[in-house]
Amino acid sequence: MKETKKIKKLYYSISEVSQITSLKAYVLRYWETEFAELRPKKSRAGSRTYTLDDIKLIFLIKRLLYDDKYTIEGARQRLQQLQHVGEQIDLSFEQLRRDDLILELKREMRELLATLNHGTNPQHSKK
């Protein structure tokens, strides 16, 4: 079977980034106001244009907030610490996307398990 090579784009729209990161566009816009490092360029028409580095940063912010349970302020400080020591996001875009997908699946499985456990609780089934 012939393998097709994916062409990486230079810029992504907010809707594409929203789909890639599983985040709503309003969350991305809000994060722009909270994290100075996240400043996507704007096209002549005023649309946001994200680079792969922007998307990597979004994955990092998402991990800090959703998985490591940092507050916005804590995540902001952690990003500054990483920049201060010159630490880069060394993982590839594909690796970050895979890691994010695994974390999303784990979250969904925990929610499903909680729902199943809630439904089998004898106190809740005696109605």
C-alpha cells in the first residue's frame, strides 16, 4: 500500500487549532490574554494564524492546566521558569499530539468510570 506523506502547513486557523487541540476557540482566545508567550500573528483580514510552535505551546499550557492542575498564575510562572532556564519544547508536534490524545482518553475513561460507579451505587438505584 502506498504511503502518502503529509504536508505540514506553515499557518493554521483558530478553527484548525481548536480541532487539533480539542479546545474551544474561546478558550484559545482567552489564553492569549493570560499567557504573554501565546501571541499568534494576525492575517491582513485580522484572522489569527498559528504556527506549529504556537500549537506546541498550547499543548504545554493545556497539560499544565488540565493534567498538572496548575492555576493560570501557576502555569504562567512555570512557563516563565522554563523560558528562564532555556528549556524548549523538544518533543515533535506529532508526539505532543499523541500525548494529548492519550491524556484526553484517560480523562474520558475516568469520567465514564465515575458515571458507571455512580449508576451502580445502591443508594442511587433505590428510587
